[in-house]
Amino acid sequence: MTEIPVNCLFNKKKTGCGATELAIRNSIPTLIAMPYVALVKNKTVCRTDDIEVLGVYEDITEWDITQFARTHSPLKIATTYDSLPRVVSALQSIGIDPYKELFLLVDEWHVLFNSYSFRHRAIRELLATAARFDRATYMTATPIEREYMLEELRHLPTCEIDCPDLTEVKVRSRQTNKPDKYIVSECVKVLRDELPYNLHIFVNSVEFIAKVIDTLKLAPEAVKIVCSTSGDSRQENQRKLGNAYPIGQPSDPAKKINFYTSTCFEGCDIFDPDGVTFIVSDGRKAHTLLDISTLFTQICGRIRDSRYKTQIVHVYSTTKYSKAVTLDEFVAATQRTLADAEKFASDINAVDEPSREKLLKKIPYINEQYVRIADNRLIVEKNLANMDIVNFKISRHIYATYVNLTDELQRNGYKVTVQTYSKVVEHLAANPTARTTFRELFDEYCRLKTMTEQFFVVESPAELCAVIEQRHPLVKQAYDKLGTAKVQALKYHVGNIRRELVKGLSIGDDYKIVKMINDAFQKQTPIAKNKAKERLQEIYDTLGLQRKAKATDLAQ
């Protein structure tokens, strides 16, 4: 393959396959539009070869663009989505017609959809500009499902690479109520050299990163942080992190602990042979929940040379949204709202233009979902309706339960390995004095005991069992000496279990009786004579002794 297919939606299927590099290295004059500054820099100023590609973002001027264009052939320019129109304008100012002379490659086009709700003006402008190119292709390894695709792209055919040797990726799903605390615990292990790898943590929240580094009191030199620096983001993100923690680039050398926000989720090249990918989805923060078919898959391919790249750890908490509305019900409701919006727009647009112009000027704002004003007409935004459906699907369906999330991962080709998450143990760790029944502890202990030690990151079943053993030593004794079936037959009754354990000891009957009495009677507490005889008789019966309990027996 020597060039990218033209005028299509190009599904390269595999991240890191070299398709963007192909567009950079071939002899075709090419303009590449990318979603983030970090990605543009990754393919331009951070290159380690002698290929010259101009990166265009907010600090690059029209003079920089024109000077580069005059002195380089074939022309290769990588620009952010937002800067595409001004690159076109700059080239036109020196007599270059980019629409006819350059090939436009819109890289990571799934971001156009994922970002549409909060960058819709910039994205609409990019789409309008791209439509004027004679040769334009939209490329990604993770395309949006066609039913939710942007309206402006639906007419394009799909072209796919045939990749029969796609690598199977195993996902260890680690559910937790407190993702930040779990990440802190893993960081501690790495800092103590208890783990043989480095952590590369992908989480779309600078606040989350700041909380973790503050909890750990990390030295700035021990951590690498890559987040957005475009516009006002640099100042705001630096404020959240603190001035001691510099914002780095994806290509910076790896540290033991590395954090990345969404600016690095697509297209960036990270190198660390000892790097393990952690993806964090916090159910309390909707912007950290990732679409499995797009962003999740993109992140899996970021560390290019890791010996662990077929293993991913997904740390997540489920969402707390009401389950009263199902996904199907929400889709139906959204479609009804969209139909109402289309009728409203049609009725207004049917009015003659002078009257419509006066009417729209008198309306302070359009109180109708999915409708906007453009050139004195109402435009219905089907893209926003699709965004609402996908966001609902992610936050209130996929991440609502472990089962839904596992199904979605498997539907997208991931192999999900058995988790060792323990709600009981996490509850004990969060609140050591919490009230927990013997039955809860024993059943959880039995579940963990049947699990095998797998993978290299999530707490092992043995570690989780040790927490239960420390909290209630009787659990281990009962499991080892009596077994699950016997404990269940005893209906988890602690007193009966203790007596059964004593009964099995290799000591004389009199010693067993004394031990059972110590367990049965509270010290320094008066007890009625008849009650004492009843308890003693129960002990005799448990031991299979043919005796009748008498008050005088207690004196002995």
C-alpha cells in the first residue's frame, strides 16, 4: 500500500499500523487534520527522523505557513481541526489552491462525533471546508456505528484494510467504588519496586490526576503528566496540578507513573517496553466514561513497544443513574423529540422570508431541542440527537452494571478475564469498623478461594483473603477444618461452628468441655442455673457424650 484511499471513510482497523506515517512519507502533497495539539506535535516537532512536517496550531502564524509552503515539496502539513480553515487561507494567499492541489486526510475522524456537542461550530466549519477538496479521506481505526454517524459523512463509502492478524487484547476489568484510591494503591506498589512495570494511566480528568499526586505527595520528577495546553487549558490545568508539576508531551521519556488525559487518547506514540496501560472510568464523572468501540480501543494501542501491550487494566466504577428508563425507551423518546423539532422547523421555514426574518428576530432564543438558526432558517441538528443517544448508552447503560460493560467489551472483540474485585473487602478497607456478618465474610472467602492467581496487576485472591482472615480468624478456621458444606449446614451460626471446631481437636473430652464452656459463657457475667445447665447439656450432646448435665458439673 503506497497511498491512502481517496474520498471515503477509511477504516484502518488497527491503531499504530503506520497509515498516518504513510501519508507523511509518500510523494503526494498532503494536508492532515488532527483533533489535538499533542497529536500534531507528536507527528511534527517530536519526530526523531529528518522528515519535515509543519505542525499548525494556535501559536503558528500565517507567515510560518507560507514560508514553509514556499520551501518544501512535496508539501506536508499537519494541523488541528480548528486551524484547517486558516491553513487553507494562508496557502491561497500565495497562489496555492489546496482544494485541487492537496490531498486532505482527516485523521481520527471519530473525534468529530465524540466532540460535536461542545465543538460543533469548529467541526461544522471543518466539514464544510473538507467538502470543497477534490480528494479528501476520513481515517480512523475505530469508526462510529453508521446509525449514529454525522449526517455530513453518511454519503461516503467505507474502505477497510484486511487485517487477518489482529492481536487479541485481554482486559482485566477491576470494579471499585473508589477508582482514585485503587490507583493510589497501585502507584504505591510501583514506587516501592514491588511491581516490574511502569503505570500509564489514561483518565480524562485533571482533577483526578491532581488528587492522586496530592495523596501520594509525589515528587515532580517521579511522574509524567500529559494534558491539554490549547487555549486557556494550559493555565487552568496547571492551576489544578500546581506549578511544581510541568505538563509534558507524549514523547517525553516514561516515568514510573504516567498520566494522560483525552489529548493523548488518539494517535499519539508512547514508548515504554515496561509500560502497562490502565484505563480509568469513574462512574461519578461522566467525561471519564469511554465509548468501548472508539476511545477505549484507541487507548489500547498508544504504548507502541510495550511487552504488556496485549494486556489492559480497566479500573471503573458503575454509574448511579436511575434504571427507570431503558436504552430502547430513551431512543424512542429522542426520536419523538427529533420529529417534533423537524415539524417545528418545517412550519417556521414555510413562512415567507421577510415574515420569517421578522419572526426569528422577535424570538429571544429557540426553546426547542436540536434546533438552531442559520441564514434566517431553522436547522435541525440530527447529530446532537445521536450524541444524546450515544451518551445515554455509555453512561446509563454500558457502565450501569458489570454485566453490561463486559458484554460491550466482548462485542468489540476483547477477551475479558475474571476479576478479583471484592465489594466485601473494599468495604472493610474503607471502614475497618463496619458491621459485616460472618456469613458475608465466609461466602466471599469461599468465592475468592476458588479463584486462580492470574495476570500481574489486580490484587490476587490470596491478598483479598488475607484481609478477611485478619478481620475474622474464625472464617479461615471454619473453611480449612469444616469446609463449605458443613458451615452451610450449621447455618453459619458462629457458636455452633466453634463447637464443631473444638469437637475435632485431638484432645481429651474434659479439655474440649472446658474450651467450649469458655466460648459459650461470657466472663464475669451472672447466668441463671437452669440456663447454665442447658448450655452444658448442649456441649455434652455436641461431643456425643452420654451424660446428663448437673449444676455440680460446673463446679468441677
